[in-house]
Amino acid sequence: MNLILFGPPGCGKGTQAKKLVDGRGMVQLSTGDMLRAAIAAESPLGLQVRDIMARGDLVPDEVVIALIEERLPEAESAGGAIFDGFPRTIAQAQALDAMLAGRGARIDRVIRLIVDEPELLERVTGRFREQGRPDDNPDTFKTRLAAYNAQTAPLIPYYEQAGCLREVDGMGTMDGVASAIAASLDAVKS
């Protein structure tokens, strides 16, 4: 099964992906985590994207797609991928569809986490204070949220037309959100 967790930055995609990894053995493909690891390692890719991410801008498609393609075999052998933070644009969604089709696979479910943006800003500001992630800086977060609304939100009708989009209230408890996601995934198998 291939799943996309979809929603604005800070909505809980990473938290829910980790629950799915633990509970279902799927592989989380978090472009944000992969890019932050590259920055921390000061790899050539990390140096290339460090300033882009610090501004809150989106990393170029070809870089993100190459990261995903590199990890797909691992996800396939585990029985599925959780795409977290990818795709972010229609072009990335089309590239992902083509990449998966070339491997005899597809996106089975897209879970959109519905959240309240002012509460989300409070959540991210708290996370910034606790963890100090530079991309959670409140000003950077506002830039990321604007980029999401302008560039990523158009994916909603794209996945509605594909018939795989389901919405979950992302403001509930962690376990409540996880249960709603699980129910949606179990419905795919039926």
C-alpha cells in the first residue's frame, strides 16, 4: 500500500507516519527528514538546500524526486510507503504517479489532515521553542504555510479526481487521528 499524508506543515504528518511505521511496518519517506539529515551531514545536497529551507521555500522538484526514487525499493520490500511532505505540487504528483506506474504500483490512499491554521501556528511555535528546528521558526513557518496554500493545496482536487482522497480531523488527539487514519486504510483492503 502506498499512502500520502497530506496537510500543511506542522499538522502531525510525521507523528502519524511514525505510528504507521510502528504499527504496519511501512516505510516513511519524509522529504523533510531526508533533507534535514543531508543538511546536518553537510553533504553536497545539504549545502545546496540549506538556505532554501531556511527561507521556507520549496526545494526544487528534481532534488526531491531523486530522494524519493532512491528510497522506493526499501518501501516496496516493506510492503508500502508513507509519503510525508511529498508530493507538494501537481508536477511532483504527476512525477510520483509515473514513477510508481513504472514499478507496477500506485497511490492507494491520500489522507488529508484538516487543521485550524491559528492553532497550528501555536503548535509550531511551541515545537520551535522545544526542539529549535530552524524551519519551525514562526516567521519561516508563515512562509511555509503560504507556500503550502499556494502550491500544495491544489493537489486536493487532483487526488479527489483520482478517488483516493479521504479527510481526517487533524486537531483531535494523537490516538484519535491515528484511529481515523487506520479506518481509512483498512477500507482500502475491503
